Amino acid sequence: AVVSTQSTGEEEGWDVVVSSEVVEHVPCITSFVGECAKRVKPGGGLMFTTINRTMTSWALAIIAAENIAGYVPPGTHDYHKLVPPQVLTGAIRDCGFEIETIVGMRFNPLTRQWSKTSDLSVNYAVTARKIG
């Protein structure tokens, strides 16, 4: 994963930093979240999407999506690197952010559409606001 080190043109940082389907691939979640958080200006937003570490996510995101449907290449995801919401939200809070929303995301393979859900067992999104 690469965190942009490009100047924003402002000393304060970016209004919003988005990391979609990346955090489950990094070697150290807290370091990655910290690097993303440093780039958000006070009052700005942070958003992550990732895959929860549950048996349901293993069955759907790894076995079905990788090995049966072929949505991503086999071996793309390591079950042990998948991220429970409490781990991600803890890392975000530790960086001085307030969690605003946590929402599940559901993929319908028949329509190839995503929708929001209260179920966090597979894919989920977290949004947060930088305090200060």
C-alpha cells in the first residue's frame, strides 16, 4: 500500500482521505491508519472499506469470490490479515478521530451491485472525523 506523500498545496492536509479495500493487505494496520490520519486536516474525514475477519467473510470473500467466482485472483486475501471492526475503529480513534458511521456492504452477484446493510460480517465501511 502506498500513502501519498505528494504536497496538498496547503499545510493543513486533505479534506478527506479514502482507503478502499487496502487495509487488509498492509503489514501493520496501526501504522497505515496513522499515515492516512496524518494527511487529514483538522475537521476532515477519513474513510476505510475492508473485509471483516469472520467465518462468513472467509466463505464469501475468499472461497466464493476468489476460488469459485473468480472476482479476484486466488490468494488475494489472507484470512489472518482481515480486519475486525473493533481493530480498525480502535486504530482510527487512537489517531484522534471520532467514528461517525460503520455500515455493512453487501454484494449481489446476480446484479453485480453493492448495497448498504447493517450486517458487518463480510465487507464494511467506516467513516470518521478528525477532532480539533
